[in-house]
Amino acid sequence: MKTIRTKLFYVLMLMIVVACKKEAGEGGSSFIKGKVFAKYYDKYFYTLGDSAYAPDIDVYIIYGNDATFGERQRTTYDGSYEFKYLRKGTYKIYAYSRDSSGVYKNQINQYAPDIAIIKDVEITGKKQTVEVPDINVLQ
């Protein structure tokens, strides 16, 4: 009887350990941070008006292989953003930019929707801060 209980205990412990494997996402001690740099063009991309680190731009994070974004941050006055308390894993960080190709126009002569500028990021350990290269967008 004791061996059955012992085996049952080990099987239960093994199930708990396997079930506790943590995927990419919130709940860790690592950070991802970076900045968004914008170039401000006229409507037809003929004239560059200004360029600077961009405040008030939405930046999104996708955890691992999720199909949708997990969280949104808005850049601060100097174009910086930060996603906190992340676990080890892979992430996609992105912001939207105007499409300068001009290839696509819809029926009412307006240009296509914005495109996502994506950066792949990996956190490999605990208490890690990963600096993402600038996300360059057209506004």
C-alpha cells in the first residue's frame, strides 16, 4: 500500500512541475525598453517637415506566439517606452507607421492603413533589461 501512495505522490509532483512551466509574458522580473523615432512628412511624402523621438505613440507587445498583443504602452515626452515584469521568452514589440510606398490606394483615393514596424526581442534570464533598437516610424 505504501508503494502505491509513494508512486502516486511522485506522479502528482511530476504533474505539478510540468504544469508550472512558465511561458513568455507577465509575472517575471525582466524589462524591455526602447524609443520610437518619427519622421514627419507631408501627405504625399514629398517633404520632410521634422524628425524627432516621438511622444504619444502606441507601442504594443506580443508574448511568445500569441496571436494578439498583450499590452500597450504610450511613449513618453522623449519617445521612450517600457514593458515591465516579464518572464524569460520571446516577444515582438511594434508600433504603427504610415506606409510611404503609395502603391495601394482604396476607392476614395486614400492611402492604405498604417503598417506595423516589428522588433523581435528575447529575454534569456531573470532580472534582465533588454534595450530594443529604435522603432523608426513615418508620421
